[in-house]
Amino acid sequence: MPRVKLAGVLVALAGGRDEVEVEGFTVKEVLESLSSVSQKLYRRVVGDGGRLRPDIYIAVNDVDIRLLSGLSTQVKKDDVVLILAYIHPG
């Protein structure tokens, strides 16, 4: 199972865990699996229509998924998926 590392406010939404293991062969499937960890976490990361919220950054093995295949980026068993929410100035 891929490991998902969470940062910032997302840790609180995962019950204080900064790392979880979920099922999935693509980033999209990994994100869908987050709903089993916490519905609040899933809704904070994924918006309407299954699209990422604009302030969410995701990397697979330290490579931005926008440079790969986006939500279709494949993930393997030992991959690390980093998810964080950008901090916006007030």
C-alpha cells in the first residue's frame, strides 16, 4: 500500500496522524481511499466533481503530480504520496 504523508492542517483532520496507508493504484484512487480515514480530510482535499481543491499540493516520491500525470499518476506499493495545503496570506 502506498504511504500518504500529511502536513499542516491535514494532520488534524486525520486524527493527529501525519502518515496513513491506503489502497490505490493511482493518485485519484489514493485520494478516494482517504475517505475511509476521515470524511473531513477527504472533503478538505477533494472538491466538487472529484477535483483537487486549488490550495492542495500533491507529490509522489517528491515529484509534483502536475509534472507527472496529475490524478492519473500511478503509485506503487512503496511509494510516498505527500499531501499538503498551501498557506495563503490573509
